[in-house]
Amino acid sequence: MQVTVSGRHMGVNDALRAYCVEKAERLVRFYDRIQKIEVILDGHNGMHSAEMIVHSDGTHPFVASEEREDVFAAVDVLIDKIERQISRHKEKLRNRKHPG
């Protein structure tokens, strides 16, 4: 799995990059078919936004974004959003394969 962290209008230091990669690698526990994760961080007027695009095989990409004053808090909330999307997707697959 490949994790790419990039910044728009801001620099991404090593600590922030390592934090994003560590959090993004947790997503494999929820869905093992993840191939690539893109994390895009943006800073503008004291606010930080984080966007994540998770590419997996055979499905549409999972996309979420969050805007907070603290970039680390934005990444945490963003991971929670993506986890919910992946869990809902897996639940739909499970229900389709094994009907009631």
C-alpha cells in the first residue's frame, strides 16, 4: 500500500508526514484491498483542511475532507470519517453476499 502526503499552501514537516502515514496505515485493518491513499493538507487563513482519497480495487474511491484550526485534529476526524465509509461499504458487501 502506498501512502502519499502532500501540502497545498503549506509545508509538510516530517512529524506531520509521519503522523498522517501512521494514521492512514490503520485503515488496512478495516479493508484489506486498499491500494493507495492520498492525503492532501491545506493551510489558509489560520485554518487547516485535510482531504483523504482512498483507492481500492474494483470500487469507487473513498473520499472525505475536514477543516479545523489544528491540522492534527483535522487528520484524526478525517480518519474517523473514512473508517465509517469503509465499514458501511463492507457491511453492504456482507449483506449482499449472505441475504437474511
